[in-house]
Amino acid sequence: MASSSGHKTLTVGFAQIGAESAWRTAETNSITDTAKKEGINLKFVDAQQQQANQIAAIRSFIAEKVDGIILAPVVATGWDQVLGEAKAAGIPVILVDRSIDASPSLYTTVIVGDYVYQGKADAEYLAKALDGKGNVVELEGTPGSSPQIDRKKGFADYMKAYPDIHIVYDQTGNFTRSGGLQVMEAAIKAVGASNINAVYAQNDDMALGAIQAMQAAGMQPGTTVKVVGIDAVHDALQAIINGTMNFTIQTDLIMGPPAFKAIREALAGVKLPKWIKADQPEFTIANAAAALPTRAY
């Protein structure tokens, strides 16, 4: 049977992490909308931030004999057994927006940005903005996830050249706006508002939550406290325009077309690269306004 696009009708399972941010919801929309457009029978599971739910979903997809599986892995480890089962069943697995710590033979490809580079880009901006010295609050993402691991590494590695820049408070906000708000409130109490010069958030939603906390405390995010994030979501670009945030770098969420293309190619016997890099332009006050109308998320 063929879809309206002329392709063979596919059945694809998609195990999504959850809906912890505007970025994540928009990624889900990209995949579900593309499936509708291409006439793909999509079996969608929201894992609600639980790896066990994703593993159960993958096993369900295998039992249903889907043609392919799309996985946004909640954490980097613990996938060997279930992905081995998918491989034994001959089902290609496409990882989107996060990589895993497992043999590359267990998945077809990963479509993701360079998260180490993203952390480095934030560090480079702050090092210049702070003139090489100051106190930074770091808001980390979900512990054990590839963006949390890699963005932390990229930031820390770059900052080794700046011994007068110190991380004075470091906690996870789990990539959520509410988490960023709570961690920033705790940081202000622990460190003191006057002792914080910058915030490094491993995604924009946490940065936006931190901005709320700082404003409530009478601080001036974007001016006396530099704020950097990652993802380039609509609200972050608006915050840059408003002057409450300074820098972000895009994590491409338009995963639908490349993910389904990868599945079709894998089924056709095409050997795909193990890493398909997503675009990641950078945004400051110089270009945020021009980019804002293009944000679908």
C-alpha cells in the first residue's frame, strides 16, 4: 500500500521523552505533523521523563512489527538490551536530539547538534562578556542525559582558560522552566544576589525560569547579570530583544523529515552516517529580532 506521497505506507514507533519544554513539544509536533503529511502510521508514546516507559514502548513497537523506531532517549545509558532486541528484529532505530552511550551498531543513526560545541559557545560568550572574571550560576539539564553531559563538558573545558571565572552554584533544573526558577531562587539565597554575575543555563527554558527568579529578587538579568541559554526558542529570542537575556544557540528540532527519510533509506539498504548533524546558529541582540518571526516554537 502506498501513501499519498507515493511512498510505501510505513508504521513507525516514536518514543518521546515527554513535554518538559516548548522545544520538546515543538519537536513532537514536527514528527507527528510530518507523519500525517507523508501518510505514515505513527505510534506515539510520551514516556513522561521515564526511561522504563521508553523501554516498554520500544518492546511494544517490536512486538507490533513496526517498520522503524524513532527514539529521543531520556538518558544516555541503559539501552543495550532493548536496542539489541530491535536490531535482532531487523528494525532500524533513529535517535533524535540526544545520543546514547552504547555500541553504534545498535542504532542506525543519530540526528543531533554538537552539544559539546553548544556548551563551548555559551562559555565563550560569557568569558568575553565578563572580561574574564566573575561568578556564574550553572543550571544543568536532566542528569545523565547526553545534552547535560556534553554541554557541561564543553562549558567546563573552555572555562579552564579563565581561572577567575567561578561556578558558585550548580544544580539541575531538569530542562524545565519551573526547575530553572527554583534553582535560581535557591542560588540567590545561598550565594547572595550581589555575588552573581552570570547564569549559564543548559537550555532556554531554565534560563527563562532563572530570569523570573532574578526579577522577583530585584536583580537585573541581561544587564548586571549576563544570561546565556541553549535552543533558541521563541521566548528566549524575545527575552534577548527585551534585554533580559544575552545569548542562545539553536538546537534544531525539525526532526520529522530527516528522521523518516533516514528510516526509508535504511529500509532500502542505504548505509547512513552514524551522526547527522543538525544546524545550530547563534543569536544575540544583533540578530534575534530578525529571527523571531521564523520561530515556530
